[in-house]
Amino acid sequence: MPSDAQPAALVVFDLDGTLADSSKDLADGVNLLLAELGGRRLPDDDVVRMVGEGVEVLVARALAAGGVDPAPPDAVSLDRFVAIYEARMLVHTRVYPGIPEALRHTAGVARLAVLTNKPARETAGLLRGLAIDEFFGDAVVAGDGPLPRKPDPAGLRHLMALLGAAPETTLMVGDSRIDLETARAAGTAVCLARYGFGFRFQPNEIADVALFANSPADLAGAIDRWWAATGVPGSRR
């Protein structure tokens, strides 16, 4: 981007718990793995609380909680979980109602991207299977590429550079503490999705957050308020 160019408006979305409710398929995948390994079944809510920091962390936490092996999972366990999950990741997973409309609206005023700790192949499969991949094109950073995972800000900074945005013209939309920490580390604005399964905060932890979406239907309005405050002209993809 030339130094005198106006930075673009950019909205970067988390995937699980923000764009899509993938909680049931993730929980079922974990419990199928535990059953194969002789572990005990975990409540769905317990599995969901383990999600957000990448597949290795999820499987390690699940094995420990399921009484299989508290040590870090080996490659066989990881590969088996990935195979189980990929085979069923669209059984129950759906975009939250209102998300396609919010994305279509936002695409009129900003560039769109996805930043997730989910592996790239699963990310691409979900976005395609949920018919929302068209909104993001190649502006997708997943959790198993060369960049460190959230909350490290490198992925968010990469997307800003790729799409010609600056921290002051970028909004991170997510449902978890990981997303909040990522935005803070990169110096961007943040909108927290209260409807997401990763939303677990104490009031003092989010006292400085100005934007929330109580439902996907609230996203477009929250993004509009942020965009109006930036003073950046709209920039269609």
C-alpha cells in the first residue's frame, strides 16, 4: 500500500462461536476419540470450554479430562481426532442465524477476513460447506500455518497488511478472551459476540470494550457504529 494511500476499513472475524455454532460437532468429535481410546465421556459444555487455542490444546485437555493420558497428545491421537472431526464437522454445525446478512451488509463498507485457530483444511471446509467462503476469498489465516496462533497478533497484522488496513481502521469480531487479547495486542478495535459459546468474561475484564453483539442480528449495527467512528470511506472488496 503506498504511504499516502487511505487505509482500508477491515473487519476480521473469528470462526467458531462467532460465525458458526460448531459446539456440538466439536464435542461429539472429542467424545468419539475418547471412546476409541478407552476414556470417559465428557459433557458437551466441558468440551466447549476447551476450544479456542488450537487442535493440539483441545486434544491434550480432552485426553487429560477423559482420563486417557495427561501427557501432550501424540501425532496418532491428533491425526485421529482430525479425521473423526473432519468426517462429521457439518453434521450439526450451522452459521448463526443472521450471519450471512451481516456479512453481506459489512462487505459494503469494509473488507472482510477470517482469523481462526482452527486448522486450515477444516477452516476451508467449514467456510465452503456453510456457503460463506465467498465473503473472504484468500483473506483467511488459520491455526496451522506459518504464523503463530491467536492471541499472538501476527495473524491479525498479516491480514491488515494484506488488505491495506491499519490498526485504527480494523475491527476484530470474536466471542472469546483469545479474540479480545488478540485485538488488544494488535491495537485494533474489538466487538465481542455475547451469543458465542466462548463468551465467558467477568465484568471488569471487558470494562473498556465499547462494542458488543448480543445476537448475530446486532452485528451489522455494531459494525456500522465502529465504521462511522473511524471516518474511513467504505471500501468494497
